[in-house]
Amino acid sequence: MTGASTSGTNGAGHVASHRFLIWGGDGWVAGHLKTLLEGQGKEVFTTTIRMENRESVLAELDRIRPTHVLNAAGCTGRPNVDWCEDNKETTIRSNVVGTLNLADCCFLRGIHCTVFATGCIYQYDEAHPIGGPGFRETDPANFAGSFYSMTKAHVEEILKHYANCLILRLRMPVSDDLHPRSFVTKITRYERVVDVPNSNTVLADLLPGAVLLAEHGETGVYNFTNPGAISHNEVLALFRDIVRPGFMWSNFSLEEQAKVLKAGRSNCKLDTTKLVDKLREYGYEVPEVHEAYRRCFERMKAAGIQ
Ligand SMILES: NC(=O)c1ccc[n+]([C@@H]2O[C@H](COP(=O)([O-])OP(=O)(O)OC[C@H]3O[C@@H](n4cnc5c(N)ncnc54)[C@H](OP(=O)(O)O)[C@@H]3O)[C@@H](O)[C@H]2O)c1
């Protein structure tokens, strides 16, 4: 497969029973997963084999023989999901055909498959207004304003019937640096930002939880964010207070934002009760989103990031 590569490390002191294979190996979340697993001394491989190529996927699974696949591959669009509006077949090939194919191949080989999915399949509605209850895993998607979100919502409906699949719904992920894919980096660079409370995924808090869930063989759908919701202005104010003194920004309304976007954007709060309760069983606590941001920005400050 042209351009596809695989790499592996065998961390010191790993427990031989678990063998992780990260799909979408060159991606942003994939890189964080690899660093995390290596830091935990786990045996981890990455691959860039295209998910939709069934023979190549099966051959890769048979070659590496992982116990756990972590699927962090997906078509996210560049510079953003607007790209998917004009490239629908390519988006379907990855986010629908590819994602299902990889889950199916893992099922056939008896491999646990964790899918890094999205919670951007909801928008606030009458039953889930701003400040009200969040969307639960069982609530049907109600946002199809972007083709990207539409593919992700549809594929989840099928994927959740695979007995080997764990589906983790990330939203607006944040890293402890100013990587261009981090939500914080994005909103600090926009000319103007909206100000709406949202559920966010602080990767440093959530990715260790993903490993725990996968290692314990958990399956099904989980809202995969910090508890609570935080608005853009709250994030930026914390960023200014802790990371970059004097930082200023401008707001605009959702209506004004819609004029500069090709596709719609999801704004919602997810209910994290299922995730928090499950991780607590394994002795792992996920901090509330405001506290999570405070800690994230303190880590950035300590690392000299401005
Ligand atoms: N970042 C976010 O805001 C966010 C939010 C919620 C959920 N997620 C989901 O989390 C996952 C990882 O996101 P990310 O931010 O790490 O994205 P990313 O940096 O764009 O990484 C995705 C990787 O997947 C690869 N890929 C795409 N289609 C593929 C296919 N058919 N077969 C194999 N590899 C393929 C891409 O390779 P090429 O570039 O070569 O295609 C890229 O290396 C995605 O599924 C994304 O939808 C992301």
C-alpha cells in the first residue's frame, strides 16, 4: 500500500498480554495515544494502512496481531470540516466505509476496537437547552448541519451493534500545547469567536481513560468529554489569566458566524454520567471542565508555552 507505514515500540516492562495497534498513525490524536501508551510501558504499534482496503487491513491485523486496535483515523477535512462538504465520496470512504470495515475486520479476528468518534452530532434543543441537561448516549443525533457530522452520526448507529467496539465521542479536543488542531489554538487564532457553552475533551484527562476502558474490554458508546460545559469566552479568559496575559479577542453571533462557514457547527453539552461512573470503577476521576482547563493551562504555563 503506497504511503502506508507501520512502526512499533516495545516499552520497558510492558505486560505481554496487551498489544495495541493505533490506526491513523500520523494523526494528531494518534500521536497523543502513542506517547501515552509508550509512557505507560505498553506494547504499541501504529499504522497508516487505509481503513477501507479490506485485504490490507486484514493482512496488517494478521501481521501485528494486536489485542486492541485504537482507531484514531478519520477524514476531518483541512483546514476544517467545511472541506468535507465538497469531498463527500472521500469523506464517506474514510468515515463510513473505512471505519466500518476496520471494525468488521477486528470483529472477525476477535480484536477489541476503540473508535475515536465525535459528539458533534447534537445541537441544543428544547429538551436540552443551554444550562439544561446534557445529551445522553441513548439520545438520537439531532445535528446533521455538516456532512462530516452526518457521516459520523450514521456510522455510529451501525457501529454500536458490533460486540467488539468501544465508541468514544470526543468534542473540541484540547492538548497541553498550541498544536493547530487543539480547540484552544483554533479559537485564539480566529478573528472573531462565538460564545456558546460546549462540552470539551481535554486529552490529558480523557486519553488515559480510553486506555482503561479498552484494557477492561468495555464496549458501547460513551460521551468522552470532561463533565460540564464551558463557553468560548470562559476558555479564553482562563487562557489570558494563566497563559498569555493581555490576550484579547472579539466575539460575533452565531448568525454572523454562519455567514463565514460552509457547513454548520454543533454546539451542545453531553451528559458524562456513564463515563464518569465507569471510570470511577477503575479508580479514575475526570475533572470538571473548568477545573480541567485551569490545570491544562497551568501545565502549559509551567512548560513555558505562551
Ligand atoms: N480534532 C477534532 O476536533 C476531533 C473532534 C472530535 C472527533 N475527532 C475524531 O478523532 C479522530 C482523530 O482526529 P484527529 O484530530 O487526530 O485527526 P487528524 O489529525 O486529521 O488525523 C486523522 C488521521 O487519519 C488518517 N486517515 C484519514 N482517513 C483514513 C483512512 N481511510 N484510512 C486510514 N487513515 C485515514 C489521516 O491520514 P491522511 O491525512 O493521510 O488522510 C490522518 O493521519 C477522527 O476520527 C476525528 O473525526 C476529532
